[in-house]
Amino acid sequence: MWQIFWKQFYTEGAYKNILLGLRNTLVIAICGLIIGIAIGTIVACVQVAGRRNKVAKVFSVAGDVYTGIFRGTPIVVQLLVFHFIIFASVDIDGLTEAILVFGLNSGAYVAEIMRGGILSVDAGQLEAGRTLGLSYPAAMLKIVFPQAVKNVIPTLGNELIALTKDTSVAGFVGTIDLTVAFRAISSATYEFIVPYIMLAVVYLAIIIIFTVIIRLAERRLRRNERK
Amino acid sequence: MKENKKEKTPAVAPDPAALIEVQHLTKSYGQLKVLDDISEKITEGEKIAVIGPSGSGKSTFLRCLNVLEDPSDGHVFFEGNDLCDLKVDINLQRRRMGMVFQQFNLFNNMNVIKNIMLAPVHVQKQDLRKTRTKNFFTRIKNLFRKKDKREPLINYGKTLKQIKIEARENALRLLERIGLADKADAYPSTLSGGQRQRIAIVRALAMNPKVMLFDEPTSALDPEMVGEVLELIKELARGGMTMVIVTHEMGFAREVATRVMFMDGGKIVEQGPPDQVFESPDNPRLKDFLSKVL
């Protein structure tokens, strides 16, 4: 069965498709997380500010609706809705669409992560900043936020890992990702064992690499605490 | 529902002689009244020790003085400015009111010198930016004015670099004063409680405050380290700094304070010079309190 797989993989040129799929999977996961962090941070800041500011309160309700919808529906359903309803009449390629949907989806999770991170910083830190004459936004930006980010790195890493694995459903909207590429081999050869085990191994390898990178980043950020 | 809201007590013009004046200060959390209609004046140079049992509202009273806690009713005047008035820029007033917390609250993400430099650099940078913006608009307006009617530009006198250098020098001088200059690059998590609290005090001093508010500065410290912190506060007191200290250190209160306030149930029950309060207390609640703590 190895020969069958190898023939399809190398001689028939399926590896090109797999490399494309690998690239797409990584691009969707990383760009999705970047968009997610951008959206999530804004939503979290608005929600935290909403506890004391009436204008921000209005936006914070909008943020609640957003997180509610995107955390409350499966990612596959979101992909389908965007593909067949929202972008039905727009000419947009599958990759961009997937990045957008995964970005919006992870934004909802990151918003909660960030909010937790901000709330986990001791209230005394903000008070100390305020008593020194810093305004609320300045104290948040210079004192609370850097500490919140440090607290949040492990959880964000978790989000990146979850997101990477979630991209395996990006094929629903016609994007060639890893899963689609390997499935193509198995359906061309009627050979299932090797392609799917290989697929699992590739995902595992990606996740292990991400985990190591996150650990290093975390250690680097914590380094200055004990010196 | 606005009709139901209780009318706030109108402010009376503050006494110009008082540095801080509190009028009918009330703070309640729901049904619980933590501060009950306190009116008090603090003049420059006074060192006030606030004592009392836990839950008597000492800390809340102190936190209301720089409106860290929003009063439910009443007014707090600092140098004639009503801090409860939303038109008054509270950040501008707080620059000149230093505060020291029980839990130190040093910024964990910065080393010691940055902790001290942060506020002076930040506020001066803000002022610098404001003058620059103002100058920019005057310049544009000047284009349309006759030569003799042009408005002069404001000179802030310092560049950003100078601000930073000055703040750094000042911070190092302050650290030198408390003997911690070698810890300038250390992070707060590596310091002892006493060191942290002394740094928190000089951090507040870096803003050249007119008054210092101490919220139980030694309550979270090991007994060993209480002395070094109290010594620094005493030194400040000798330097003539106006201060309000909430404390459980009766001996210290007696030594440093020019006036002692005893609070109970959200009211200042008795106050006076330390000798009078400690030697011949009138109030039975104060007598009871002193018999337990002395």
C-alpha cells in the first residue's frame, strides 16, 4: 500500500497539491488568529470600558451579540452561511473567505480571553496609575494592558492550536487545505490507511512546532520578572 | 426615574486657608453607609493620623480625598478645586496628591526606575504635546494676522529627551535618598516588602505632590521591615510635607501626627492633638479601642 500512496504522491504529482494545502492551512490559521486578536482586543477593551462609560456600554452590548453569535454556532455553519448567503453574489476566492470567517470566529474567543486577561490584573495597578495623574486610557495602555498580554499568552497559544485544527473544515467552501489534499489522494487510489495517518502526522507536527514556539515566547516574556 | 434621585448637597465656597476641605462627605454601598456626613479641613503642613477599628471607614475616607472612590454625596476641595465636579480635570489635581497603598502596587511590568519615571515623563509629555498643538494652531492663525497683532508662540522649555533625562536623574536622586540606587534596574517581584513600599513612596514623591495620602503603609509588611518604612515617612514629615496617614501603628501616630482622628461607624468621633487623644480620651468607644490596642 505504500507503493500506491507513493505513486500517487510523487509520480502523479499530488505532493504539489499537498504543499498548497499545507500553505493554505497555515495561512488561514495564522492570518485568522491575527484578525482574531485585532478584533478580540478591540471588543475586550470596549467591554472593559463599558463598565464605567455609557457610550462604550452601547458598543459593549454589540460586542456581546457578536461573541454570542460566533461562539454559539458551529464554524462549519458559519462558513456555509458566509459562502452561500453573505458572499453569494460577491466574487471572492475561497482562501480569503476562509481567512475572514476563521478570523471572525476566533475574534469572538479571543475577546473573552483578552477580557479575562485584563480582569486578571490586580485592580491596585490601575488605581496606582490613576493616583499618579494618568488618565484611565493611559493607565490601561501603559500598565494594565502589558500585564494582561503576558497573562494571556498561554491561552492565546491554545487558541492558535484549536484554530489550526479547525481549518480542516475549510474545504467546505472550496479551499484546498491539508485535509482536502490528502482526501484527494485517498479517493483517487481507494487507499485510506496511509493518506489519513499521514494527514494526522502532519497536523501533529504543525501543532508541536506551534507549541514549542509559544513556550519560547512565553518564557521570553516572563524572563524579566526575575532578574 | 430622575425625580427619585436624591439631590446632592450644594457646595459651599471652600475656606481658602485649607489645603483640603471636605464638606458633608457621604459614601454608601447600597444600604450600607460607610462614611456619614463628614466635614473636615486640612491645612498645609498638617500631619494627620486616622485611627479606628476595621470597617470604620478610614480607608474609604482616605480614598475619597483623591476621589479614587466616588463620594455618594458631599464635596472634596483640593486647593479650592471641587474634585467631585466633573468639569475639574481630576488627573491634573491628582498629580499633586501622592498616594501610597497597603499592597504597594508597584507596576509589575516595569523595573524600579521606570516605575518612578513613568508618571513624570507621561504627564510632561502630555503637556508638551498640548503646547505643540496649540503652537501649531497659533501659527496658522498668525498667517492671517497683521504683523503687529501676531500671537507669540509658547515655549515649553524642554524637549522630550530633556524630560526623560531629567526624570531619570530625579528618580536616581530619590533612590539614592532611600539607599536603593543599586536596585534601579530590578523588577518589583525581586524586592522585599519594605523595599517595595519605600519605592512606592518615592514614586509618589517624584511628582512633587503637595499632600501625601498613606493607606495603611505598613500593614502588609513583615514586622522587621516596618521600621524602615516608618523612618522614611518620619523623614518626610520632618521635611514639612502635608500628610494623611491611615495607620494601626499607634506609637508612630503619636510621634508624627499633629492631629489624630478617631473614626468609628463612618464618622470622626473624636480628634485632637495626639497627647490629648491618647492620654485623656473623652469618647467611650475611643477609650475601649485604645485599651485594646495600646
